[in-house]
Amino acid sequence: MRYSVAMSDRVLYESSNGGIWSLARHPASSTPVVKHQPNAGSGGRISYIEIGKFLRASANGPEHQALLNLIGALIPD
């Protein structure tokens, strides 16, 4: 099952098993967050993670590196 990503979301990483991590705004507060859409086999329940918390928690995964690369691309050389 493939989930839809809102047009305002910026996809950071799609795993081979179908999980999607994107930079988005929390629907209740409009604050920037990392939105995780796990695949159906993992329950498929969308979660919203504060960006700092996301980067502090096991920040070795490709989804973490993708966010760090995006942030790095915003900083001029």
C-alpha cells in the first residue's frame, strides 16, 4: 500500500520497504516536523517528530542523513 504525500511535504527518504520520511508541518500546530509514514506491515500509522528529537534519536539512518544533507544545502559555502 502506497501512502500519499501532501504537496507541501518535502520527501527526505523512502525506504525499500515503503516507509516515507518527509519534512512537513504538524497539522495541529503548523510547526515544522519530520513526518513518518511507515509501511502497512508496520502499522501504517503516521507520526510527527520534532526535528531536534528526530536528529538526537539514533541519527545514523539514511533518513537522518537526508535531513542533514538538506539543512547543509541551505547553508552557503
